[in-house]
Amino acid sequence: MPSSVDAYWLALRRVAGLGPRTAKLLLEKFGPAERIFAASQSEIESAGVGSRVANALAQFRNFEPLDRELCELPHLGARLVRWTDEDYPPNLRQIADPPPYLFVRGSTPLIERRMVAVVGARAASDAGKRMAERIGLELAAKGFTVVSGLARGIDGCAHQGALDADGRTIAVLGCGIDVVYPPEHRKLADSIIEKNGALMTELPLGMEPMGENFPARNRILSGLCLGVVIVEAAEKSGSLITARMALEQNRQVFAVPGSPLTGKTRGSNRLIRDGAILVECVDDIIDELKPQLADPAVAPTPPNPAETPAPSRIVQRQAVAEPVEESITEANAIMMQLKTSQKLHVDAIIEACGLDARIVLRLLLELELKGLVAQHPGKLFSLA
């Protein structure tokens, strides 16, 4: 017998042949995982499970390594969120094959339903990266949780954009919760956790990233969200798998158009041709999601001011009209600094203007959208 009932939950994904759809079936039939393992083979079969899997489940006794795995979680700052827990993501519970549990590092409220995924090419263009960062920033500033996969390229930029807005972002991993992939995103992963975001996975501790893990990871990524935004995807991109899964889960699919002269956007352009919503700005996303946002169950989770003061300030600045003179004065201060140099790093602009970083980022975005400022790789800005 295991030393913790949570070991029964881990066992749901370690029994040979028992996948997430069957796990959901059993959880709906028997309730908590420990009741499933207390059932006889005939009772399990009567729930609609094949005899081979039912026998493997009834005979399962290898709980010792699962107990050891659970003992490691506190040392990693991680926790187990089970399908029956109140903080299990409600959007994810709706899909046909939800994970019976999630390993989670971070403090963001998982019951938040206003989540949007932003994914795309790993070898993204500079324009694609800037667009992903902009979408992540604007979504987070408007109170959405930005979800992505921590991958190189578009994913990393979407996470970073949300962090720049001091918003919430979740990274869904295709490896164990104790593994960061790619390794150069370790600092980004730490920032996500530090800024009240989260890392999550259904995979066991120590699991290295392998190709076969990512399609299953993608169903979680899309399942968490109201919609999925594709920013740059080639014809055989993994992002197209995410888009397909989103459609199967009755989620909205969005795509940013790109030049037909580059192969980087053929997949995303095809999505638009096939009915995905074309995205040129964040308002295109929000307008399409308005019917779902009107549902009281999708109301934003109020942040704890003691833990996350920045997002509440951002939302408040947008919800309550600020003095026009103040906004103009701050924008003029930024423009004056940009006149002094061909290109300035965002940190230099923030320091020179003496303004809050969130205000500078928001105003730079507004000035860029008006065609007054241009952004360059490396977070450099200049007058347009």
C-alpha cells in the first residue's frame, strides 16, 4: 500500500495501457483515485474498460517509486493538482482527455478561465517575435493569463511579453516539472514563477523532452484556454497540431497573417484560409471571445494586491480614464529621449524618463501602433 493517497493518482498514468480518456471514465464512475484501485477487475470492466487494462490496474502494486516522487515535490517548490481538486483548471476539465493530475510550480490561480494560448515557430522571424511579445503584453495587460510552451521563438516571446506587463503567464512543459527545456530558458522559467505565473506538466519527474511528449502536451495547452493564437507556423509545424486540437476541444483558433514569400507563415496563412480568425491586434482576439467573456463563470479572478500589485494597476489604468495631459506628457518624454539617439534600449528609456516600467512599455506600444516609434531586435527602439 502507498504511504500517500496521492500515489494512487500518479498510478493512474503508470498503469500499462491506461490513458487519460480511460482515467476520466474511471474518475467519473468511482470518484477519487484510491477508490478506483480498491475496485475489483470485474467492477472496472463493468465501467467500460477492457479486460487487459482492467487486469493491469487491479494487479498494480508498484507504489514505492511513486511515493518517492511525491516526496521530491516540496523540494522543487511543486505541488500535485488532482482532477477532483477545486483548483483544477475548469477549462481543462471540459476536454475529452484531461490529465488526471498536474504537477505545478507557481502560485497563479488555475481556476482562472480567461486564458489565451500564444504559440508558433521556434525559428521565428524578428517580426514574428515582436508580434508574439506584443500580443502577450497586451493580453496580460487586459487581465488575461497568457499560456504557451516555453519553447524557443514565439513561445518564449509570448511569455516575456506577459511578464513585461507584470501579468500572469503559464508554461505547459513537454518534460518533467524538474526539467527546463530549452535550457537557455531557465531564467525565463524562474521569472514566470517569481511573477506569480506557473509551470505545469503531467509528465513524471526526470522525464526529458522527447518528440512523442509534445502532441499530448499541446492538448493541455489548448485545453486550458478559450482560444489559441498561432503566430508563424510552417506547413508541418507542431503549432498546427495545437490548432487542430483546439478545434476538437471547441476552442477558438486565431492566426496572424504573414507574407506568402516566406515558408515560415504558410501554415498560419492556411489556417486563416480554412476559417481561423485573422489577428492584426489583440482587439481582434477579444472581440471574438466576447460571447464567452460575458459568461459570469469566465469573470477574471481578482488578484491579491499584496502578491500581484502590478496587474491590478495596469487594469485599473485601462478601466478608468487617466488624465489626457498626463499621458501626453509621458509620451512626449519618451519621444524626447528617442530623439537623442538612433536606437535606445528599453531599460535606458525607462531610466532616462524616470517613469514606471509598465507605463513606458504601454506607451511605447501605443506609439508603435501609431507609427511614431519603431521596435528593433534586442528591445531597441527608435523614432519611426
